[in-house]
Amino acid sequence: MMSIGFTEILLILVVILLLFGAKRIPELAKALGRASNEYKKAKEVFQKESEDLMETVEKRAETETKVNQE
């Protein structure tokens, strides 16, 4: 498996600097940070909703099992 070394990272940073310019890099970093936070929040909401759904399904299954046993 290939790993990225210091030289490759430095080259990527230089290309980014050339493409976007020094003034736009802080703006891009802020936007990337905001996007990362939104992703984390959406992930947490999705996990919570899926856990709630699983609890509902399990409770329903237990109820149906009890009804069928009687």
C-alpha cells in the first residue's frame, strides 16, 4: 500500500497555493471546516434516528411475539 510522504504533501500544498492564491486559502479552510462540522452533525442525527428506529422495530417485534404466544 502506498503512503503519502512529505514531498508529496508539499507538492500538493504548492499546487493549491498556485491554483487559489494566498488570499483565498483561509476562506477555503473556513469553508472546509464548516462543511466538516455540518457532516458531523448530519452523521450524528442519522445515527440517532437509526437507533430510534431500531428501538421501535424491536419493541414492535416483542409486542407481536407476546401477542402470538397468547
